[in-house]
Amino acid sequence: MKKMIQTEWWKLRRCQILLVGIVALALCPVVQYGSQLIVNPEIRDPNFDFVHLFANVVWGNTQVFLPISLVMIGGWLIDRENTHDTMKNLLTVPVSYLKLLGGKLAVTGLLSLLFGLYSVAVTVLTGTLAGLPGLTPGVILQQGGQVVAAALTTFLVCMPMILIFGQMRGAYLGGSILTFFLGYCILFFKSGFLLSAYPFSAALVLAGFDMQEYNGATEAPSIPLALLGMTAVIVLTAVILAFSRPSSKAGSTKKKKAGGRRQARRKTR
Amino acid sequence: MSDCIIETKGLTKRYGEQVSVSSLDLHVQKGRIYGLLGRNGAGKTTTMKMLLGLTVPTSGTVTIFGRPLKGNEKRVLPRIGSLIESPGFYPNLTGTENLQIFARLRGLKSPNYIKGALELVNLPYRDKKRYAQYSLGMKQRLAIALAVMHDPELLILDEPINGLDPIGIAEVRDFIRALCDERGKTILLSSHILSEIALLADDIGIIDHGVLLEEESLAELEQKNGKVLRFTVSNAPVAAQLLQQEMGVRDVVVESEQALTVRNLRLDTGAAVRRFVEAGLVVSDAHLYEDTLEDYFKRITGGEGIA
């Protein structure tokens, strides 16, 4: 497995798709702080400080930016083995398909950790440039830790989507859009079972995010229900992994040929 | 056949109603180059994919190195180097970086494996050029480097000269021959280019519409190739009558008013010409023709030729 993770990491060299995560997570604190500026002065929070900015970043990352980025990147990592026709080379090493997918998930998880750390840095930078008060080592450690923890739990929630859409040729983009909608749905669960057990809510609850303070939850979330939601996601991931098989088109260049025809058509226009 | 490295029995692949490969009994012997010859779509690639476990056969068995492939993939596949269809690599990485990935997965620690493989195919080691910027020929060379990097005992190469320029083709041909002759590798290669197979292979399998029509050594095939004596005379029907009635020759075919062919090669050509002249015929040509491998291919596939 170590070999798988190491080689998956090497494959990321010069990959432009990583820019999706880098740009998205840089946008998050800017958008969150910007949204504070554009609301009416009467409802603007006069005590908006680093703690608030970090909380908004945790929320924004889990609701929008990380689901899009992680499913797109993770899905692409799986999809590329078919589109770049490298699956045949891997399977004839031979590499276990299960381990290959596991390696890709592990690397996406590692990326989520790095994105979390990067998000902390960008948040500190944005808050500092905006002149927000309340930046202390304790805030960075506690709130920053929550950003990183939420990135990891959000990754766990995204795993089934990465596996499903990564294995459907060219569907990772659609998968990331669908995951964005699923993430956005946290907004609608303010109480009851789904407040805690809905996987994206569970990701926030387990990261220690205050759902009542920042999500407008009308009751305190339940940790056991959040754990149940997260366990369900992990079980689903394991089931998908167990039933995953390499595409029967491993070694097929049909897609490339189609591209060639498209190019030929373009040339003739 | 004894000493078989690859042996298949009744290997069949169906896609729905369509039969891609039908009851294939293939025998690749140790230390020899086996050329699988067939038109595009004849079933060569499907066969090779089944030999590598990339495609699951509908029925039949594959035995490689004396073991059934199914259930022994981890023992068998590391001893094989392969190139199936077009080369497949990560476009964002250089050639060396691409090979590093597969070397790591194969547990090859020394960089000499990569260096040696790249040198063999005349590609630079640690070059900064990314795979996406490679020409088709360079891509093909890199794929060959990947196939030989781990010093496998058996090479399965599907159309290895695709995309190469004439010099590259000659180089790869020499390289494949040397792998077999000098390093004792067993090589199964496929091609739709008959001349390439004829130049390289020791044994030839002819596949058409998924059926293996012939499997013989090149020497045996050459022996089987028909030899025909062709005469151009002033009156072919009269000449044919002379051959049949006076010289007892049976296989005479009158092709036109002036041309006839004889398949009986025990015929004394000089005596036949002398008899024609004595009978007042003008003999303008007497020539021995040998069927080419292409003629043979046409004859056994019962149809068109091949590239």
C-alpha cells in the first residue's frame, strides 16, 4: 500500500487540476469576509473577528468548496487511468484494483489535509489584510485545527462520490457538481435526525463546529448520530470498493479515437 | 507442443452475439518469436488482452509458464512485459518519471533498470520533456522501454512498430531479434503488416475473424508455399495439350491464349521448351514463380490481402 500511495503522489506532479482546490480554498475566506461587507450595516456583525472568520471558513469549505474540489480531484485521479490508457500498464504489473483505488483515496485524503492547512494560512492572511481583530496563537491552533479536522471529515463524506464518479468515464465533473448540491443541503437541516446524521452535517459536528451558533440550528446536534452518519458513509465506501472492478475497456483506445474523429471534424470545418 | 511458454485451449471471447475470438489454441515456444498475423479486427488484441488477464475469456484456458493464468496472476504477470495497443502514460510526467512509477510498483529499486531500458530504445534518461510533448515514435519507444524494463522472460507486444519511422522500425526489429537471440526471451508479437512478421517471426499464427487458421514455423510455411512454372507461348492450348498428352503433366492451367501455368515441379523445363519449339510454338518466357506469404495469407483466409 505504501508503494501505491507513493506512486499516486508522484503522479500529481504538474497536475493543473490541483489548482481547483488551491483557488477554491483561497476564495473561501475572501467570499466569507466579503459577504460580511455586502450585507446591510444594520445586520452586519460588529464583533466579526478571526474566530468568526475561521467558523465561516469551516462552514464554507464543508458546504461548497471542499466537496467540489475533492470529488473533482479524486474522481479525476481515478478517471485518468482510463482516459490516459494507463490502467492496462497498472493491471499487468500486476496492481490490485482495490489497492489502486485505496491509494487514490489515501492521496485525496492527504490532499484534504494539506488543503486544510493551506486554508488556515489563507484565512490568516485574509483576516490580517482585512484588519480583523483577535488573531492569537490559541485561535490559530483551535480554530485552525477545526478547519483541518473539518477538511478531513468532509473528505470522508466525499469518498463514495469520488469512487462512484471516478469510475464512470468522464463523470467526475458531474459528480463534483452533484456533491456541491449535496453539501449545500446542510443549510436545510436545522434540527432533528438530519441535523446530526446527514453526512455533511456530521462532518461539521465531528469537527467540533458549533451548529447552533453558526448554522442556526434550533437544537444541539447529537455526536452519536453524527458518528452513525459517518459510519454509514464509511460502510458505503467499503461496499463500493468491494464491488469495484476495472473497466472492461482497460487498454481500449476508443475514447482517443473518438477524440480524433472530433478533431478531424473540426479540421474539416 | 513441448516447451510451450504460452498455451491456450479453446480460448473464446464473445461480446454479446459477436464472437471476437473463437476456440483459439495457441502455442508459443520458449526462446522463439511468435508472430500473430491478422487483419485489423481479426482478434489479435483481444487475444493478447486475454493472455494478460485484461479481458476475461468467455471460455477456454490460458496457461503461461506452465501455470493457469487465472488465480496465478501475481506469479505469472511479473515475468511478462507487455505493450497493448497504443502507449499509455501520464502526460504531465517525463518519460523517466513515468518509468519511475512503474519501477516502484514492480519493486525495482535501482535506477539502472530505467536508465538501461531508456538506453535500449534510444530515449534520454532524466530528460525534461514531458510525455505530452513526445512524438508518436517516442511514445512507442517509451512503451517498449516499459515492457522490457524489468527484464521479463516473456514479451507480449501488440503492433510494436506502430507509429515508428522506417529507421525506428528497423531499430525495433533488430532490438526484438536481439532480445530473442542474445537474451533468450520469448516474444509474442502481433501485426497486420505481413512483411514485418515475415522478417521477425520464427513461428507464425494466422488469425482471421477470431479463428486461428494456421500455426506453423516460418520454415514450414515457406515449404508449403506453392511454386508455379509459367510459360508464355504463341498458342497456350496447344502447349497444354503437348504437356498433358506427351509429357504426362497433370496440373496444367491455361490462363489465356498465350499463358499457361504448371504446378508439377518435377517437370523438366528444358525438355518442355524443346518440345514446344519442335511443335512450332514460339516460347517467349518460362519462369518459376513462388507464392509469397501474402499469397499464402490470401489463399487461407480466402479473401483479400493484407498490408
